[in-house]
Amino acid sequence: MSQKTWAEERPPEDFYRILDPEGKLQTDAPELADDELLELYRTFLSTRVLEEKMLNMQRSGEVSLVARTFGEEATPLGGAAALQSDDWIFYTYRQTPALLYWDLPMAEVIASATGHEPETIAEQLDTEDPPVNFPPGYTPIGVNVTNAVGSAMADAFNDRDTVTMVFTGDGSTSQGSFHDGMNFAGVFDVPAVIICQNNQWAISEPSQRQTASETFAQKADAYGLPNERVDGNDVFAVYEKASEAVERARSGGGATFIECVTYRMGAHNTSDNPDLYRDDSEQREYWEDRDPVDRFETYLRSEGVLDDETDAEIRDEIDERVTDAVDQARSISNSEPERMFDNTLHERSWREHHQRAELHRELNGDNPFVDFTGEGFDG
Amino acid sequence: MSQKTWAEERPPEDFYRILDPEGKLQTDAPELADDELLELYRTFLSTRVLEEKMLNMQRSGEVSLVARTFGEEATPLGGAAALQSDDWIFYTYRQTPALLYWDLPMAEVIASATGHEPETIAEQLDTEDPPVNFPPGYTPIGVNVTNAVGSAMADAFNDRDTVTMVFTGDGSTSQGSFHDGMNFAGVFDVPAVIICQNNQWAISEPSQRQTASETFAQKADAYGLPNERVDGNDVFAVYEKASEAVERARSGGGATFIECVTYRMGAHNTSDNPDLYRDDSEQREYWEDRDPVDRFETYLRSEGVLDDETDAEIRDEIDERVTDAVDQARSISNSEPERMFDNTLHERSWREHHQRAELHRELNGDNPFVDFTGEGFDG
Amino acid sequence: MGSESEQLELNTDEMSMESEPDTEEMNLITAVNRTLRQEMNRNESVRLLGYDIGPLGGVYRGTEGLLEEFGGERVIDTPLSENGIIGTAAGMAMRGERPVPEIEFMGFFYPAFGQFMYAVVKTYKRTGGELEMPMTVRMPYGGGVKALEYHQESTETYFVHTPGVRVVCASTPAQTKGLLAESIRNDDPVIFLEPKKIYRGVEEPVPTDEYTLPLDEARVVRSGSDVTVLTWGAMVHQANAAAADVDADVEIIDLRSLSPLDIETILDSVSKTGRCVVLHEARRTLGLGAELSALINEYALDRLKAPIKRATGYDAHFPGHDIEDDYLPDDDRARYAIQAVMNYEF
Amino acid sequence: MGSESEQLELNTDEMSMESEPDTEEMNLITAVNRTLRQEMNRNESVRLLGYDIGPLGGVYRGTEGLLEEFGGERVIDTPLSENGIIGTAAGMAMRGERPVPEIEFMGFFYPAFGQFMYAVVKTYKRTGGELEMPMTVRMPYGGGVKALEYHQESTETYFVHTPGVRVVCASTPAQTKGLLAESIRNDDPVIFLEPKKIYRGVEEPVPTDEYTLPLDEARVVRSGSDVTVLTWGAMVHQANAAAADVDADVEIIDLRSLSPLDIETILDSVSKTGRCVVLHEARRTLGLGAELSALINEYALDRLKAPIKRATGYDAHFPGHDIEDDYLPDDDRARYAIQAVMNYEF
Ligand SMILES: Cc1ncc(C[n+]2csc(CCOP(=O)(O)OP(=O)(O)O)c2C)c(N)n1
Ligand SMILES: Cc1ncc(C[n+]2csc(CCOP(=O)(O)OP(=O)(O)O)c2C)c(N)n1
Ligand SMILES: [Mg+2]
Ligand SMILES: [Mg+2]
């Protein structure tokens, strides 16, 4: 009977790959200029630095929970880089590179982990809107897939050539909302790209406990969507297939489903302790050898796009930006308690008015329950 | 802009078939003895007679709503015939032949359309339990697929060799509960057979509006389940593939998904008027030519299993049974109003006790709102 | 059922119209249909989603003719998934559309509860007000039509307990027009309940011009000094019938907005009459009557001359046809409750 | 938080045990774990389902060690779908199993609302009592742990308004053991709420022998003559703290069963004290406090010396960490409510 940890099953590796684990091209590289390549590199690094920093802040209690992208960065990065301004990205908690690539202010990323009310962050951080649209990251999983497809329906019906990209985890494919999003995407032929960031784990459950399908890519069959399966640790492969999908979507060819095979190197988040359920010493080694950043760096250096000097410059710049962002985020003061009522409905009802008054009294040390007529808090 | 009715798209016909539309064998018939063949025939006919009778009862207001299986009978019949005693069938409102094949009393079928409380039917109809288990037919769709898979999980975990079969419509595959059932079936390798009775319509919507997948069968890919696609109007084809699936399930080989392609010849149910949304004169003709009963009858006669005399006997016997069943069902008197509280929870709470008393008073013409102490209705 | 004249009177100044508007006699479902058409003409972002709303025009014909007039990108027949409908509608709303999904029956909303809770009611807050969710979910609700299980439910509690959404219920054709138009124009998500039992039962003159009715004001259907009946939807008509048939001067309030409540109108009325009955189809326990009673207790206890009685559905599953009339509250049950509180003495 | 001695006393005769039972000091989550183990040993049909309940032992470790002891067919890690968990559990229950699904957080139950409404609460009725649905859905609920959105909810209203299901909430380790065991043995579906804030905060001696506590009896935590506080779960401890710190003789009732309610105990208490405060984390509108207030109004109005006040969460989304303490009711808010009703004069 006894089962202590899961035995992992490595998924098939017959996926699309451009850059091999040693950082050598297996086939033609995508057409990217040097500055575009460096932009990818910069995002890789800034993700690592930022997340490392946030991890420290979590340890010291400044932020409450951190979920890292570590080791999976090529997937959100390659996907996001395939988009254009005005496109939409529906993300989860594991796509930091997609946010940073499109200049979602780092301070906002940090702030969102502090647990401040959204209005507080918006007001106290004087930041610019990124060129790509990010709806909110939300906690419940699967939900964003359906919403993203709705977003793409809006584009289709308005004949806009905007594309919506959505990221979902492997575990999240089990949700009804994943099913709905995929199905509606097929029926309405929408300009969407649905990316499954298959890191093989959903908290403590390996993907063989999530589905019996051999690949996640083949789930697209159920919905009549074209699919791709790529090495999720190869930013070129992800970029190329995402670009094809974006192009198809933008030109009216409908939605595509892309499985990016990667691996969750660490804990689910800072509340999690994977030692309890997986013994991944062997897997770790295997996946460390396939690290997306190392691989890309090797390539850049071998192509002469990156040298020690540029690297140092980039790293310095990132350190500075992260430090600034941390300062900015730290400067946010706690919300006014009454904030909790903001943006519930557009207009204040009697109830809202009344409960605000109750809260106000309580905070002032006055008894909030003194209204016995319904008119006690007026005027 | 204007769209008045749907243009139908006939699904691909590259499915498994044994008996061609003319009633000729395309390949070997399943091994069924003459009495088994006649049992199938008898169920075909009794379904038609019973449903016709119920339609009349609906017109005269004796039953409230009738959904017919007309033209689709081979699918539930062939599926159900592949089972054995003690197996389980989770059905919807469109599998009357499955119920009748396994001797679910006709009177119960009729009674369930009268809108009597379940307890009333159970008490007033002195009927025997059928050899196969039927959980209740429930109105919300998709739900039964997950429940059936749970039933099969129970069998698997208890090492029983019972099989659970579940029927779902094409439209119902869009529900999250379908997704969940399929997914859990794959992951837990359960002894279940999931049959999609694809009659190409979900009330007013044709299946091309339900999903972009070319076939329903291929939806199984998403869940790692084997699938079959059969001519749903060919009872032999359905029986054969269902039998293989049942055999696989019973011997520990896990679940199978079977798409049976058929066509809803009539209205969704007696509240529906399909003329409003489909112009199916052409389709009807096509599908009438493929009528499952005609086809099977032709075969039986050509094989000498059926002749006019046997046919007449069977029909007489059915008429008698249906007449009896109608009489039985008609004899059910309306529920005692207090029945509504039965079987909500096992024990009566204060609330139930109290509300029963209120109802009782109301029915007696007494004011039910006279208790102002909470003790008014005691003893 | 008694006379229904009172509730058919339109409180015209409420509609801020000139006197003597042109009207057309119509029933409630026709008012739904006309209002959808009006709003779709008025604003291109209004899109209908649901199953069976296209060529069929809805199982109750609420969307009849709209596909022909507006095409398949405005009247969108979807796959058969309530969660998919609400979830894609939410995505559309995030992009500036004004989706008006139809859920075929209130009792089929439940599979959509995830999207409802996670995307619909929270987006506006979650984005600090940046993304709005102007969605109006239409649902036929309520019993008395001898339909199968889940076709007769009245489960507004699940919505009323939830922040970030309005719940509106119309009781007459003219009310329907004004409230539905306002719901669609409103920037909050709205659950719009249509009492299907009286889709076709009751006709009244409905002004042909555009008008809206406020979402935050209950409507005094009938003034009285002895006892207040709080109700909405189809039950307004039962309350009227009871009022006509009881030895008390009954004030009837049609809540119209079930969430948030117009507490001032409610308290004013009960403070005046000192007695109150709540009449609703929903199950009693934590039906909206519970909140109404609690509010009155909290803010007008000293005005109460009698306990508040709740004439409601019972805490049981909606029963079979043969006894559904015994389950549902009606004018008799309303009358009993009125008499009970009238006869009460401390 | 004030003294917590009172509520830790075990009402031992309630457990029908001999005097002086062996006990072990433990916290609430350990009591959950031990009780699951006990019931799994006692009855082979008890099977746990959920995600992360296997090798991880639950994100709160409620199922720790159980996979190793009972194997993967008794402790079933499922795909990540609440609807799938509840739906397959329902199918298993139809086949005579006693599934005990875990929903990781109450706020993630919503995608399962379809299966819950269609299969769980209705099967027993739908089959005229032939098929039972003996399922116990365990869910950590409630706030105060500085977790993300939907990890802090208290939405028992959705369940309490629904017929065909029991709703039970434990407030101490010893209560947990007796109530959870009884829930699992009970033939009705039970929503079993675990106050995660005090999973580890409070320890008490728990009898080592098997015992059950009734699902239909509220518990008088502390007797008093001036005012009744109705509460449950983590708030019982806040009520105790408030009672210790207020100039009134407070009676505290831990409801234990939120549905159906033990109305007799409630009415007895309020009839005695004449004053009542409800204390709950849930949003106020149609929180269970509404029903309690309405019931008291209906059956004990003439005993009331003051309106009933509801010290509750506000009608807003559960806020960010920075202000969650201002959202949640605590001993202060309870005290204010007690004082308000104590000082009230007609
Ligand atoms: C509806 C819902 N159920 C449960 C959770 C709790 N939860 C958060 S993340 C997670 C695992 C998700 O796994 P996966 O989709 O593979 O994404 P990953 O974390 O691996 O990126 C779970 C169960 C949730 N957020 N939402
Ligand atoms: C959850 C839910 N939503 C909506 C309905 C209303 N409804 C009843 S049958 C039906 C169509 C089902 O189509 P399909 O699955 O193809 O089955 P068929 O009627 O063709 O046999 C619909 C929408 C329902 N019963 N349950
Ligand atoms: Mg994952
Ligand atoms: Mg169909």
C-alpha cells in the first residue's frame, strides 16, 4: 500500500526544438535582430533577479507569497515575444517573463504580492500602462482560458486584428473552464493562442495524475484546434510556434493550442515543500542540463551577440531596475480600510454607505452598532 | 445578416457499420441467437409503441412532457444489450430502449413523465427491480457522465467486475461535467463505457455549433481513452463495439468512448417545434432511409428469424403490455402534499417538522402562521 | 387570483416622460424581446449569448427575430455550457462589450458558478475599477409552470449574498422594459430575473418610447396603512390578489432590486404600518425574506406591532407537478400571513 | 483574544462516555487527521478524494500519512477539478461508498456547484429514498490567514439555503473529532467546515476513544443571562474573548450545525436573555445571521428587549492582507454589538 512520493514519468520528447540543450541550433533560428535577442536575454535575467529578490522579501515577511517561473521562463517569454502592441495576455502566477517583456512595471509585480488592495497599488504607483494589455492575474485556475476566448470573440466580432494569448498550467487543463475555453475557441474560430505551460506538476500532483492523454497537445483534437508541442525550455521553439499561431490568429485562421514542455524546478510557491511528495534529484539534474537561460546565453555568446561586457552591463542595469522597483513597492503604504468597499458596485447603496460608516466608527473606537432606525448614519 | 434556420452539415460516414441501410450484412453479424435477435426486435417495437402512446397521453394532458428516441433506438439498444445483469446504466431522457431492454417496468417510464413525486410512484407501482441497475434519470445534462465514472471508480477500487455504461448527447459534451467524467475515466482507468448518442442536434443547435472537432469520437484523444465511431442506426455495429468495450472494461482494460452517429428525427421533446430552426426535409429523407428498425427487420426477415406471424404475435404482446402499463400508470393517484418533504434528509429537523405542520394546516384551511413561540405545533 | 389592476398602473413620472405617452399592449416576454431589440439598436456593443437563442429565438421566444435582424455576431448561439457562456461573456465584457447572456432556466445556472464568482463579480474590484463588467444575465425563474426539476427554481439567494453584482426582478411588462434597459446600460453586472410564469399571463400598455427605471428603488404597488407586504416578480400579483381579499389596508412593495435593497422605502413602509409579511417563492431558510426580516428587526424593531411572517416556498426540493401548487406560495398563503400578523397581539 | 478556557471544556456526557476518559492534547487539524484515520479503519467504504491529499497529505496536512497507511484506492489524489471530485464522489456514494472529498479551500468549491446541486443534494429525493448520498465534503474555510483571494471565504450561505444537505462546523479539536466522525457516519451529505485559522492555534485534550457528537444540537459554550451570542467556528473564540471583557452576563452558543439549525436551543436562550448578537465571518447580507434574526423575530419577538445586531464581515469582497483585519469580525466587534444591544432601550 505504502506510497510516499510520486514516481515521475518523463513526457515524450518528440517535440519541436530549435536550440538544443547545448545551445546549438538544430535548425534555422527565428529571424530576430540582435537587439531583439538581447531583449529576450534581458527579460530572462530580470525575471531571475526579480524573483530571487522577491523570494528574499518573502522570507523577511515583506511579501506574502511568491510563485516562481524559475526554469520555465522560455515558455512565457517566447510566447509573449510573439505578440504585438495592443494584443492581450491572460496570465497566471507563473508568467513573470511575459509581464516583464512587455514592460509591466516591476514594482507592480512586487506590489501584487504584498496583498495591498488593487486601488492602493494603482494610486500609489505612478506607472505607465504597458503596450500590451494585461487583464488581472487571478487566483482561481482555468478561468482565464474561457475569459481569454471571450476576449478573442470580441475581437473577431469587431473585425479587429488584435490577438489574445492565454497561459494555463498542466493541472488547470482539468478544469471545466479549460474545456469551455477550448471548445468555444474552436466553434467561434477566434484569434487566440492558448499555451499550456506544462511544467509537469500541479502543486503535489504529477501530470500523469492529471490526465491519461499522452501529451497535452493532443487535447486540442477534442476541439478541432490545431496544436503544437514544443520544447518549453527553448525560447526559439516557443517563439517560432507562437509566432505562427499568432500570425494564423491575426489573419483570421482561428485559434491554436500549444503545449510547451518544461519542468517546475522548485516548489509550487513559497508555502510549498516539494520534498514531501517528489524525489526529483534525478529529474532536476536532467532539467538543469536543459536550463532555458544557460542554453540561450550559450547561443548568444557563440553567435557573438553577447560578450562579458554586455552581459555585465545588462546585469547592472537589471540590478538597478529591481532595486528601484523594490523601493517603489516598499513605499506603498497600507490601504485605507474603507478601500475594501471601493469598486464593488459603481454606485453606493444604502448598505455600502451604512457599512462604511460602521467601519469608520469602529476604527475611531466608536460603537458601530448604534443605529437603530436606519437613519443613524445619515448626513 | 439574416439567418432563419441552420444549414445542416452531415457528419462523415467513415464509421463502423455491420448492417447497411438496406439491411444487408457488410461484414459478419455479431453472434446472437435467434431469441436474442428477437429480443432486440421486441425492444425496438415496444419503444415505438410506448413512445407513440405517451405522445398521445401528452396531447391529452395526462403526461406533461415526452422526449422520444424515435429513429435513434439502435444506439441505446445496442449499447444496453452489451451489458450483463448487475451492471449499471446511467441514462438521460433519450434511451427508452435501454430501459425496456432490461425490463425497467413500462409503467415506471410512463409514471416518470406524469410529474408524480418519486415516492408516490415507488409506493403505488408494485414493480420488480430490473436486473441491471438504473440510477435516476436526471434533467441537468452532462452530470451523469461524471457520476457514472464515479460509479465505475467504486467498482474498480472494490475489484468488482461490474461495468458502468453512460449515455450522453452530442450537446452535452460541451458541459464541464462531460470533461470531468472523461478525464477521471482516463486517469483512474475505470470499467466504464461512455456512449455519445450523437443525434446531431441539441434542442435547436446543430452539432457544428457544439464543437469544431470533426467527430465526437476524437474527443477521447484529450483523455487518453480509446474510441470508436459507429453507425448509430445499426444495432449490430453498436452492439459489437459496445461489447468489445464492455469486455475491455470488465477485464480491467479501462474505459472506452463510443460515438454513435444518428439523427434526431423529430422535435427535441413535446414542447419543441423544430420547424422554427431547421429545414430538414432533405435530411429526414436521408435518415428515414437509414431507419434502425426497418433495417433490422429486413435483416431478420431475410435471415428467416422473423416472419409475419411472429411479428404479429410480438406486436400483440407489446400492445397488451403497453395497455397494461398505461393502466397501471394511470392508476397512480396524486401525491400527498406532505410527500414533498420526504427524503430531503434522513431525520426530521425542527424546521421540517414545523413546515410540515404549516402545510398541513394550510391544506385544512387553517392559518399556518399562528405559531409565535416556536412551540405552537408541538405534540 | 384576485384583481390585478393596481400593479398594472404605470408610475409614469418615474419614467421621466411627458404625459400621455404612446403605449402598446403587450405581455412580459414581448417586453423583453422589444427591449433587447431597442438596446441592440442603441448600442452596438450589446450582444446576446446563449443556447437556443438564435433561429429558435429562445425556448420562451425572448430573442425571437433578433438573429435575423442583427446577425450571428450579435445574437450568438453558443455550445451548451453555462460556464462557457458566462466565462466568454466575461471576457467580452473585459473588452468593452455589453454581453447579455441568457441562461435558459435559472436552475441551469449552477455549472456557471465558478465563472460567475471568479470572473463576473470580482473583475471590477480586482482591477481597482479599471476593467468593468457590464453584463446582464437574463434568466427565467420561478415555478408554477409544471416543468421538470430545476425548471422552476427561485434561488436568488445565491446571487444576493454575493457582492459585486446587482439582482433585479421585473413583475410586469412595463417594469420589464424600463428595468431591463437600465440593467443593460448599467456598468455593473446584473442578474436579471424574469418571472416565466407570467411571461404571457399578464398584458399591460407599455410606452413605446425608450425609458429606464431605476435599479435602486423599490416600487410601492399599492399603499396601505395596516401591513406591508414585501415581494417581487410573479408574487406581486398574488400579493395584490390577497390584498383585495383581506380585511386590512395592505401596502404592497415590489422590491424590483433584490440586491442591493432599497432599504429606505422598506423601512419607511414598515415604520408606518408596523406589520410586515414577506412573500417569495424561494425556500424560506435564507431566502431573501430572512434578510428583510433581519433588517427590519435591526432598524425598526420598536415600530413592530407583530412578528414578521414569511410566506414562502418550503425548505424542500421543488416537488413534482402533482403537488407543486401546494409548494408554491399564492394569494391564500399571503392572506394567511397577513391575517396572522394583523391578529397578533403582544 | 481573551481567555479561551470555557470553550475548551468538553461536555463529556454529551459524548456518552464513562467518566475520566483518556485524552491526548492536540490541535484541530490533528483531530481531523486522527478522525479520518479512525473512520477509515472503522469502515472500508470511507474513501478520501481531492487534490494534494496523497503524498503531500493536504496543503494543511489534514490527510498526512493516510495514503501510506491506506493506499491509493482509499486516499485518492484526483485531477485538479472540483466538479470532477464532487461528481465522481457522488457516483461512488450511489454505489454504497462513503466518500469524504476535500476541497482545498472553500472558495474553490464554486466550479463544483453544478454537481453539488444536481447530484449531491437531490439524489436521495430523486430516487424516493432508494439511493443515498452519504458524502462528507471537508473544506477549510474562513479568514485571518493573510492568503490570496478566495482562500479566506466564508460562504456557508450557499449551502445553508440548499435543501438536502447538512452543514456542520467545528470550533475546537474535541468538537472536530466528534462532529466529523458523526458526519462521516451520517447517511446525508454533509458540508463539513473546518476553521483553518485555528487549525493550529488552539490545543485541547481530546478523548482517545471513539465518540460522536450530534449533528442537530447546538452547544452552550457559556451560560449567561443578559445576552445570547450565536456563533460558530473560529468566531466562538472571539465571542469568548468578548464575553470576558464586557459588562454583561453573556451566553454563547456554538451552533455546530448550521443546517438544519437547532432552533429550540436558540429560542430557549434568547427567550431567557431577551437580547441577541450574531457573530459570523460571512458577509452580512443573507449571511446565516439573517436567518437567525428572522427566526427569533418570528418566534420570540415578544421576548426581545433589543434589536438583534449582526457583527459580521462586510458586504464586500474579502480584501487584501493589508486591511483584512479590518474586514473580519473579532472580539472587539463582538463586544460593540453586545454593548449596543445591552444599552438599548425601547
Ligand atoms: C479553482 C481552483 N482550484 C484550486 C486552486 C488551488 N491551486 C492553485 S495553483 C494549483 C495548481 C495548478 O497547477 P498547474 O495548472 O499545473 O499550474 P502550475 O502551478 O504548475 O503553474 C492549485 C491546485 C485554485 N487556485 N483554483
Ligand atoms: C445543465 C443543463 N443545461 C441546460 C439544459 C436544458 N436542456 C435540456 S436537453 C438540452 C439539449 C441536450 O442536447 P444533447 O446533449 O445533444 O441531447 P439530445 O437532446 O439531443 O438527446 C438542453 C439544452 C439542461 N437540461 N441541463
Ligand atoms: Mg503545472
Ligand atoms: Mg443531441
